[in-house]
Amino acid sequence: MSTTLAPPREPSGAPADVGSRRLTDRVFRVRESGIIAVLALFVLITAVVQPRFVSSSNIQFILVDTAVYALVALGETMVIITRNVDLSVQSVLALSAYLSAGLFGHVHGIPIPVVFLVGLGIGLACGAANGLMVSLGRVPSLVVTLATLYIIQGIDILVVGGNEVVASSLPSGFVAIPNVTIFGIPWLAIAVAAVIGAGAYYLRSFRSGRELYAIGSNPEGAQLAGIPVARRVFTAFTLCGGIAGVGGVLWAAQYQTINSSAGGTNFSLIVIAAVVVGGVAIFGGSGSAVGAAIGALLLGTINVALDVLGISDFWDQAIAGFLLLLAITLDRGISVRLAEALRKRSARDGT
Amino acid sequence: MEPDRTAVPPQAATAPGQPDNPKQAGWRSRIATRHVLRWETGLAVVVVAIGVLGVSTSSEFLTSNNIFNLGLQSGEIAIMALPMTLIIISGEIDLSVASIMGMSSALLGYLFGQGWPLPAIFVVIALVGVVAGAINGLLITRLGLPSLAVTIGTLGLYRGVADIVLGPHTISNFPAAYANIGVDAVPHTDLSFSAAVFIVLAVVFGAVLHFTPAGRSIYAMGASPEAAAFAGIRVKRIKTLLYIASGVICSLAGVLLTFRLSTSVNSNGLGLELDVVAVVLLGGVSIFGGRGTIIGVVLGVLAFAGIQNALLLTNFNQEAASIPVGGLLLVSVFVPNVAAFSRRLRDLISRRSRAVPAATGSGHD
């Protein structure tokens, strides 16, 4: 997967330099295959020690368990690529989960797709609010989304009060969403993979998708190059919010009992961790949606693998944290070496 | 953290307190405006307003019992906000603070359960804080990794250590002499123990930040790391020391939290890191670094604690206190930009009235 990264001492987008582009491609292929290799190694070792790990029911479990994280990671990737960050996804997810799943109790016989649309709408509205403030207000996204995290969380707590959505109020078709399989593969995982594939294709091949990378690589440069920075950043935040909203509906289908703490305390940071483990640079301009999804899958796999290996759950966090540190360290090493190689090459070519 | 996190042009991040060209007419009134527009001034008004609101809605707000509770609830967050202030001013961030706190709390419980004497445990915990901070600092400064990503990683790692050390156990039979800090005030005052520690540390951190060369260099490296390095400031060393200080202080906060709750569990302090960051930003510290004061952060702490406490007394759902806190945070980030916007507007007008295209000092409009 090709991604742009402007190495520090290279004029970004030097067009005719086919040789260096090929080199860039190769290195980035290495970068993503690195994550895949870690995942494969992890699965292999666990499978050798405990063959039960690769049983179909266990793989189904991992895929379903990871789906929501991988989905929200797609939205977060779009935002992070533009050199922004969205800390509010966990509150958007929680609010959407409660309000959308609550509809089943309030409106008798409401069709499931309508509930998904409501979740999407709630998410889009929250995302648009973030996007408006970040792009038009020209204020740092970390602070804005930290503030909206608090505000949406507070709204959620007020709305939920002491209530909760209980499993018995949900229709069986909705509750079954995580359990339906096609040829042994969870339908949910296929749907999420399709959405991520579409997102990855958009980022890679659409003009406006490419412009997100340009904005992240060099915001001022992108502005000067005529890219509508404010509009693109707004779109990224809105999409991220919408995806988190849909994630909330899926969360409700998966966990069924929904109160104000859906998603958990650190959901946003876990998603950002998955994105970064997946090779997306935290300061924007490089990375891919597929990488982020694999990052989420890796974190989810660790969870289950430790369980299967009989290692206590209590090791999860430490290993996930260590992996994240390893990933960003390796990533740094690769980009330093890449910049060096490009510099040498351009010196040799006499450009 | 890099100074340009968003597509914000440089002038949008400029402090309202920075002087324009003093030769321009009307600079005297501008200085006056500047002081009024300072975020700290506005925040002081907000804190007073919260106080008035608290007193008018509840007769209990100013009782010594309530003041003690206010300090008790927010003491540890306030303490962790102090090193965080210096780190954010230096242009970085530390999201691992609550995990270091949790790790310290878990170690305290575990070692106490193993029958260690408390003074020895304190030494071990302080050392662990040093190591945790040093790992953050070295990864960030020596490998040049972004602090946001590194400390999300160590957030997991350190919380993971707490999980591993304590597992599902709960330790709660701490000696009354220590556990009483959750019940008793510091003698002759209404202050909780953690609030008293905060006040002492705020004076120390304030003195270091505002009255020492090291403090000045923290601002310098936050404003421009490269310029600071060229000016001979040991950017990497100072940043590493800041992270180590943060590690130790957060360990201390973990000890205070453990004794206050009289409980050590692996989830102690879970999720507090964003509260700490919020308090610091509420205090007017710029997320881009290079700007902010300890006074502002102390006011931020008071606003944060005051809002929660006032809502508690009015029987409002206390957890919904996050709405006014978030709202205030938004105001805090928009106000300096409104000032910058109005300054751009003023520049534009004064340039027109002189009818001479003056050399622009503040970039494009």
C-alpha cells in the first residue's frame, strides 16, 4: 500500500523521481508486512502451543470482538492522517449505543436499519460539531475533542440517568448480528472489512483522500497548494464521528446491556493505540486504514491468545503497551532509514 | 509533541499577552485590554462566580467540612497537574500519569501485603516512579518519538504492571495512622492532606517555572525546540528530568490515593489522565507549548473542583459535571483565538488608516 511521507530534507512530491518512489513503495510494503508478520508470528506461536487457538469458534470470537475497534479505527485513521486527533469517539459511541438501542424499547417494531441510521446520524452530528470547531475555529483538535469528550459524556450520563437498555427489549434479529456467520466467517467481520476496504480505497485512490495525507504532511503547504484544508478536515471529523456512531449500534448489538459506560473508560486511547500500532504516524501524513485495522486485530488477538495460553488476563495491558512502544520505535527506525536512502539516491542522481 | 498539531497558522496560537509594535498609537489601552483578556483573569472571575453560585445554592458550600471534601476529591488530580503543566509548556504531553499512579498504588498494596515496612515501600515506589518517568523521557528525547504515542504506550504498560502485580486482589488493611488522611484534615486547617501537599508543591513548581533559568528554558523549548537547542539549552536533558519529576509526583499521588481510599486495587486512578490534562488546559496552558502559568493551573484546579463540588451539593447528577468542565475547556481554547482574531482585525484597520502598506509582522490574515 502506497502512502506519502515527506522525508525531512526532500522536497515533497518531487514528481519525476521514479526510482525513489519505487523505493518508497518497497519500504512501505515492508512497514505493513511488518505488522502482519508480528500478527502471524503471534498466531503461529499460540497455535503451536495451544491448537485450540485456531479453532473456528475461537477465530470467530476474535473477529467479532475486534470488529467495533477496527471500524472506529478507520475513522480515527482519517482524522490522524490530517495531523489531528479525535479523543471523543468513546463518548460518541456510548451516546449512540444508548440512544439507538433504546429506540427498540420506545418505538415498537422499529426496523433495524432505521436504528443504524439513527446511530449514524448521532455520530455525524457529534463529528460535525468537532469538525466545525477544529477547522473553522482553528483551534487544536486535542483540546476540542477532549472538551467534547467531556460534554458528550455528560450528556450521555444525563440522558441515561439510572436507566439502562436491557437485552430483553432488543429484537432477536438485532441481538443475532454478532452471531450470524457466512461460510464460518462472522457476517459482522465481513461487513466491517468491506467498510474498511472502501475507506482504504478512498484514502488511497480518491483525490480528496490523497489530500488528507497532504494536509497531514504539511498543513500550510497544503493550503498554499489550493487544497481546501478546512473542508477536508471537517469531512474527516464528521466521518469519524459517523463511524463511531455506527460503532455504538454494533456495540449495543454485541453487549446488549447498555448504560452510560458503554465502550469503557479508555476506548478512545485503545483505538488510537491500534491506529498507531498499525503504522499510522501520530503526526499525520502517512499510514493506511488497512494497517490500522490490522493493528486493532493484533491488539484483539493478544487478548484472546493470552487467555488460550493460560496466561492471566492481567498481562494484556502490559503486552499491548509494550507492542505499541515497539511499533513506534520500529516505525521511527524505518522512516529515518528511508529519509537517508532517499537522500543518498538523490545525491547519486545529482538532483 | 510538535508545535503544529493542527492546521492552525502560527499567529492563531500566539498569546494575547504578547506585545504588538509598541510604537503604534493606543498601545496603552491595548495593554489594559491585554490584562483583561488574559485567560487567567477570566478564569479568576469564573472561580469567584462558581463560589458565589455555590454559596447561594447551598448553605453548606463554605463549611469547613465541605472545603475539606473539595480538597479531598480533587487533591491527587491537582498534584499530578503540576508536573503536567511543565511538560505541556515544554511542548510535550504525558498521558501515562494515571497509570503510574495506579502502578504505585498496586505496588503499595502488594508489598504491604507481603509484610514490608511502609518506609521501605515508599522508597521502592519513589524509585519505580523515577524509572517510569525515565523510560518515558528517554524514549521521547533520545529516540525522538512523539510523546503522545509513547505515553499512550506506557499508559498501557504501567497499568499492565499494576494488573500483573496485584491481579484481582484488593488490599485494604492499611494502618489507621495512614488511612486517616481520607477522614482527617491537616491539624488546625480545613485542608485535606492531599490539598496541603498540592499547595506546597504548587509553590515549588511555581518557583522553578517562573523564577529560575531552568523554568525560562522550559518556555523557550516549548516555543521553539530548535532555537532553544541552538541557544545552548539542554532540551533533551531537561525534558527527561521533567518526565522523571512527573513519574515521582504521580507515584506520590498514587500513595495518597491509596491511603485516602484505604484500598489498593489495580484500577485505582483509571482514566484520570484526561482529567489532569483538562485541568492544565483549563488553566490557560497552551497545548502547543511555550505558554501558561502555575497560577492559571491553580485557578483551573479550583474551577474544576468547584464545579464538581457545587453540583454535588445541589443534588445534580455529579458525574454530569463534565458538561460545564468541557464547556469551560472550549471557552479556554477559543478565547485566546478570539483575541488573536481581533488583533488581526485591528492590524488591518490601522494599516488601512495609515494608507501605507506596513510590513506585516504576523503572517497572512
